[in-house]
Amino acid sequence: MTLINEKFVVHTKGNTEIKDITRQVQNAVYKHSLQNAVVYVYVAGSTVSITNIEYEPGLLKDLPEALDKIAPVVKDYHHDDTWHDGNGYAHVRASIIGNSTMVPLLDGALQLGQWQQIVLIDFDNKARTRTVHVQILY
């Protein structure tokens, strides 16, 4: 088995901004002209997530609204008592969603559904620069 490491940077506005990173992941994978592999997409950080979603206007509203019911911005968090940075909700949301996804590469194509994209969601309360790591195992 061979492991390839790629990475790219994503600039965000924070505040539950959802960015479609499918094209960047495809570029990182397809440049190697592989046929079959496991592709692991990961972002470092405790206030950011990687997941899969249908990247369309309705869901871009629905997901943040659902997360606001689970971990509202306007709530007292013990994290904020400790660090006084006002982003306790961001840590909770990122923990729920997670910071990685795995997609198989079969016959040279990432196996995403017709309406499925890979997204980065930055929950922090400020703009950030995030590094996305793509590991390809074949």
C-alpha cells in the first residue's frame, strides 16, 4: 500500500460558513491518475468540520438552523467561562459533525452521490484560514 498526502488552504468568514470543497479534493486526488483508492479528507481544528451534504440553498439554511437548536450561539458555555472567547457553541457543533470524511475512489472517480458534495463548515466566531489534508491510500 502507498500513501499520498496532499493539502490545500480554505479561507473562511466563520460563523457557521459552509464552503463546498469538492473541487479542491477532486483536484488533489485526480492529479495522481489513480484508479482505486481510499480518500480521507481531514481538517485540523476544534471549531471546524468536514462532512458531506447536498450543497444547495435550502440545506445551507437548514443545517445552521438545526445546529442552532442543538448548540445555540446565545447560551452560556463552560468553555467560555474558561477561555472567555465566546465560541463554546463552535466547539460543540464541530464535535457533533466531526472533522473528517472518507470517500472511495473507484475506476478513477470519487464515489460521491449525484447531489453529494464535500463541505467544510467553520463554526468559529471569526474569519479563519483552514488547512485541509487529503490522504490517498492505494
